[in-house]
Amino acid sequence: MLGKLAGVATRYQEIERQMMDPEIVSDHHKLTDLAKERSDIEPIVQAYNRYQKQVEELQGARDLLRESSDPEMKEMAEMEIDELQTSNEALLEELKLMLLPKDPRDGKNAIVEIRAGAGGDEAGLFAGDLLRMYTRYAENNRWKTEILEMTETGGNVIRSVTFMVKGADVFSRLKFESGVHRVQRVPETESQGRIHTSTATVAVLAEVDEVDVELDMSDVRVDVFRSRGAGGQSVNTTDSAVRMTHLPTGLVVEMQDERSQLQNRERAKQVLVAKLYELELEKQRSEQEAERRGQIGSGDRSEKIRTYNYPQSRVTDHRINFSSYNLQGVMDGDLDSFVDQLATAAQAELLAAGVE
């Protein structure tokens, strides 16, 4: 690890030299790339410099302990050695975390899809509850949300909804939400007071630029149709809704919320590109990591990642065996306790796997 840290410090010095090169200064794109790389590794270099300084101080304290004949000085040296050793161990742990590979998507905006699963209308109502939960969580973080597509069947029953979340490091916080969410509660229509179990699936995709994915539009079939509202009725009289089918993979995206067919085409293309990017990443993860997929669990939608138990006012994340008894707070967007622990568990998993 120390060898890698020394390499990072050397690279930092090289970037500093390159950014003073007149040829690079005149190349805006190259200069921007170097500035971003420098910004990314600067905290690591600063921590490594602190570690090196402490190592020198530790050696000095040991020399003093060995050479001094003054009992008081020896006692002071021993105390300093203990403090520096403790500080160095903590700093090394911090540096280990800093050296963990970063998910290049972490700084991206996110496209979130929620679909009602098993449970009929109750599943659709739960999908609406999840939409509200994520919208509140976004508000708490001062992120912006925008509905891209929503299919309702009336009475606040949502069959599917796709929305964008924009802000700083959105994907890094929302990426752990992918999977099956399960709710246990007594539906309003249940006269016998029996608890029902319903599900909704959540998929979180990183918004990606088209340059990140090669999308050949000759591989895409585009169908247009009239927008549908709740109950299937036509919303307008023009063919403004768009369905895009990626023929090689079978991925399908529909957009009908915008009035303009052109706007719906752009929205559909944006979501399709994000799905293709996620599909390629999943393929790479499957090939490279048979058991560990780069996140906690596989992120497979067949997994029940979290249960919302209303009678017990309990929310349990099954991946980390963590429960909160503040269900109402969670449904109002208080998700940080789960997200923080999931992120910590992901780091611990990488460390346990010996990732350098």
C-alpha cells in the first residue's frame, strides 16, 4: 500500500509540472482533465504527507528514548511514541479507504424506475409511497427531481414511474436502492384487518452521456402512439408518445409525459442509453466477479432488499441486517441511516476482498 501511495504522490507532482507546461495550458480540455485528476488525488497526497511527517516524528521520539539518560525525557518520549503510533494506525486505515476504487458513476445524476410488483392495487399504492419517499429524500439533500414517465390506474395507484434526480453525488447515494422493496400492512380495503404483503421493484441507473455508450439508432425501432392516461383513456389526439425498442437486447423504453413527440423521443433515448450502459456494466461485473458484483448483494431484482413493516413501525434492510423503528421518518425521506451503513458495508466488502 505504501508503494502505491508513493506512486500517487509522484503522479501528483507530475500533474503539477504538466499544468505549467505552455502547450498544456493552451489546451483547455487537457488542462481540465488534469485539474480534475489533481483534485481527485489531492486528499490522498495530503494524508500521505501527514503520515510521512508522523513517521519522521516517530523515529525522532524513538531516537530520543534510546539516547537520553534523563528519566523525565524518556517518559515524555514514550508518551509521544504511543500517541504517534495510534495516530499512524488511524491514518493508515483512512488511507486504505481513500485508495479503494471509486465508482466512476458516483458523481452522476440518477434515473430511478419504480414498478408495482405483486399485490395488485396495494402494490401500486406502495409504489406511490416509494416515489414520495425518494422525492422527500431528494428535497432533504437539495436535489431536483423531474418525472419522466408515469403510468397510473386511478386512485393514486401507480403501475410504473420513471424520474430523474439531479444534484451533487446523487448516484453514489441512491445506487444501493436497486432491488425488491416489500411492504407489510393492512390495506385500506381490508375489512378483516389482515396484514397483506406487497412488493415494488426499484432500479437506479446512472445518467450517462451519449459519448459513454455507442448507440446505433439503426438498432432501435421507434413506435409512436397517442398518450394514455389513467384507465387507458387517450390524453391527447396526436401521436406524441414514443416507444423505443433496442433490437439487439430487447430493452424497451416508453415516454408519453411530454406534449411534443420530439421531447418524448429525447427522453426515451436518454433513458435507453442509461439502461444500455448499466447492462454493459452488469455484464462486466458478471464476468469479473462471479460472487461479488461490486455492490452489496447482486442488486438483482429478485432479491428482497428491504421490508417496510407498518404494524411494527419497522424498516429492515436485509443486506446489512439493520432495522429502524422510525418507519414514518423513513417514508418522509429520512434514508441516511440506511445509505450510510450500506456505503460503509460496501467499503468493508472491498477491503475484505483485498482490493488495492
